[in-house]
Amino acid sequence: MKKIISGLLLALFLIPVVTMASERLPEPEKIVLENGLTVYFLRNPELPLVSFRVLIPGAGSAFEPRGFDGLANLTATLLLKGTANMSAEEIAEALDFMGARLRVADAEEYAAVYGESLSEHLPRLLEIAADCLISPAFKEDEYKKELARKIDALKSLKDNPGSALRLYFRKAYFGDHPFGNLSTGTESSLKRISLEEIKKFYSTRYRPDISIMAVVGNVEKEKLQELLNKTLRKWPKPAAAPLPLDLPPVPAPKGKKLVFVDKPDATQSYFALGSRGFRVGDPISSRASLMNTLWGGRFTSWLNTELRIKRGLTYGASSSFQSWKTGGLFMASSYTRNDKIGEMLDITFDLLKKAREKGFSEEEAESARNYLLGQFPQTLETNSSKAGAYLRIVFYGLGFDYYDRYLDEITNARARDLNQAAKLLPDKDFVLVVVGKGDEVRKILGKYGQFQEKKITDPDF
């Protein structure tokens, strides 16, 4: 029976859930529980599935005490590792029997619970989710297992220069800013995280009155309200006021910051180049998305075309913008043979200069518009993606017509708009991190300035 249910659920997940009516994202109904938890609901009867997400502001890595990198992630992980009523094994077995999905993860600004199941199993899934949020056991043995797993994962991560690069870059770019806290933890921070610290973080950061939830799928509103009152309404609202949720502005580099990480056995060099971006909801968002699509955001972008298709220096090169409430980041990255890292960086800087000074043509702008408009429908086609979109809209205060406005801006953008956004691309103010074999790349990198050097065998990042 379990295999039949799991197979049916998998098949249903693979069938696109078409956006209903003519709206790109219908406005949801709003439900507020007695404990302050605000729920946004959209009924979608297309398939017998329901997805939900719960976003807990202030429970992400940016709110960890300094020096406790990984605390938010460990806390989120342990929520599913046993409650006052169920062991970790019983939770896993129940989810497996239903063919349901339930996970808890941390981001910078929040933690989030993700759930999905057949409609008939929603009552039991909500029971388990509520149990994990309300009465986590935080057992000593599960804590030790997860802590050991994270420590081992860190060791393995440093054997993979591509993965290690991202963490070295994050520390180099953000420094002491809260976004510099690493979800993975560091060798030093993991030694400091006790079970008591995890319990304290949970008790002060996980609360319903500042949390938001989105439910999308085949369930009636009255039935959903009944289920929520039996489950998540029991999540107690603390008597104390919430801790502050404000974060400082995302830092913007002043001048060049260059960091080299020596990995003596590396056969390839990896680089990440970052500079100032923009906050979520900034008016430049749509133009920047189009511009980045052309510069480094797709397979036929300038960056990938030059580095991979034309010159065969790499198997992949890309760029992206990442945004938060208080600012954003632009990042480009790739990898190549140690002796080719100079050529790769030269091409990257030349392409950045070309975009800033010469810009893009109307034909390229049209290509980017068609690409983004063609890719967009799949970003909202599932119940889960709709639920995520609702929480993003509410958390960042974008308005429920956000995606309509965004797509209209994409449709109406012209080359001059993209060229204005290209001024965001780094010139003299940036952070550059390279991981590679020192004996082969030090002299090559010297032309770009004085690098701060680290050894990959040194503790932390």
C-alpha cells in the first residue's frame, strides 16, 4: 500500500498544476489564528494535493549570536529529530507511509517549514508538523549525531574547492555582517554550540505571532480552518515581546578586496567575484534580471559563451543577483585549469567593462525578454511554488500584484533599461576570491593586486 501511495504522489508531483483562471497568481484568502499565526490560503482543486509553508522570521542564520555559525541550521534540523510524542524514526516512518514530505530549513532572514502530501493525508501531516514546532525533544543523542554529521560535512566540503569557494567568498564579502554567518557552521563555531544554546535559540526565535503560513491545494477553507485549530493554533505565543528583526544594510565593497585560498592538490582554480546588488522589490529588479540573463544568467550568456563555448576554458560560468530586505549582492563565478585562471579573469573583467560601457542591443534585449517570459510560467505552476510566492510577497511587502507588475516591466523593457542596470556591474569596487594551487597561480594573480592568502587546511573560512 505504501509503495502504491508513494508512486501515485510522485506521479502527481510530476504533472504541472496550471495557474488557475487568467491571473498569474490569484490573491489568497487570509486566516488569522488565535495565537497570531497568519495563514494565506488558495484552494486549487486541479489535483488531490496540498502544499504548505511556514516562514518564521528571525530564526535564520543572520540572527545567530556572533561566533555561533550553524546554530540556526542545527536547530531547524533537530525539529524533525524527535518530539515529546514521536521519535525521529517514527516521524520518518509516518511520512514515508503517507508518501508525504516535511522538512525544516534555515535561510539568512528566517527559518521555514515545508510540507506536501495528498489531500487525504493533510490532517496527519499538519499534526506532525505542529508537534515538531511545538514540542521538539532536542534529545542529546540526536544532537550529537547531527553535530558529528556537520563536522564531517565540513571536512568533506574543503576537499571540494567549488563548494569551499562559496563559503570563503561569503566570509570575505560579508565579514562581520550577520549575512557572514555560515549555515554550515565552522570548525570553531560548531565546538561552541551546546544543546542548551539550541534550546535557547528555539525558545526565543520560534514563535507563531510573527510567523506566516501559506497553504495551497485541494482542501476546503472550512476544513483547513478546522485542521489548523486542532494543530498549529496550539503553538503557544510567548508572553515576552519578540526580539528585534532589524538587520544592518548589506555591505557594499569599497575598493578591491582580494583573497586567495591555497589548496596544494588542486588541479583547477575557482573564482567568485562579488559586488553591490539591490534589495528585494527595488525598481531596478526587472531590468537587472534581463541584463543578467544576457551577461551571465543563461547558457548562451556573454560569460558562458566566451569562457565555455568559444574558448573551452570551463564547463560552466554564470552570474546572479541575490536580494534581501536590506540590500543585495551580484556574483559571478567559474573555474578552469590553474594555468588558465589569468585568462579567465581577464575575459570576465573585459566583459564587465563591455556591458557597462557599450551595453546591449535591442535584439539582445528582445531575446532576454522572450527568455524570461518563457521561463516564468513554470515558476508558479505547482502548489508549492505558489505557497512560496505568497510568503515571499508578504514577508517582503511586495503586494499581491507583484508578479503582474514584474512581468509587465519585463515586457516593456528596452535596451536602454538594461544598459542602465548594467551600471550595477563591478568596476573598481568588488570582492574577488580564488581557490587554487598556490605554486601555479600566485604569479598569475599578482597582476590584479595584493591578495590576502589563506591555506585551505587552516581552521574555519
